[in-house]
Amino acid sequence: MNCTAPIPNKELGLDLEDYSWGQTLLDVKVEIPIPNGINSRSIEYDVTKNHLKVGLKGYPLIINGQLFGEVKAEESFCKLEGP
């Protein structure tokens, strides 16, 4: 069994298969590559103080899980950026 720990990226997070994340002392940023032609109405996004759910409508969720610590959900947002 190989029990090597993942290597953090330059933003003190991880680069995973479907998304990457990074953090500072104040913020956490999650980046998910989205196929061309997807608009903001196609994105499913929900955050509570201890849970994050992100995906594309009609597809399996990309992220659906408990957060390590509590966040200020009312200060969280989702932003769609083009290439």
C-alpha cells in the first residue's frame, strides 16, 4: 500500500482530478474547469457554513461534501470566468 501524502500546490491547497483549491489565511478558492458553452444558469452551487456543493445541472456533482471548518456562507460566491 502506498501511503504518500499529496503535495500541496503553490496556493497551499491541492490540484485534484476534477478541480483544484487553494487558500490564504482569510480565503479559500476552488477552481473547476467548465466546458465551453456553459453559462451561469447551468451551474449548481450551494454553500452553507459547513458544506459545499458544486456541479453542472444534469450531471453528477463535482463537489458535495463537508468543509473542514466553518465558513461565512453569506460572504461566499460563485464566479464564472471565460478563457
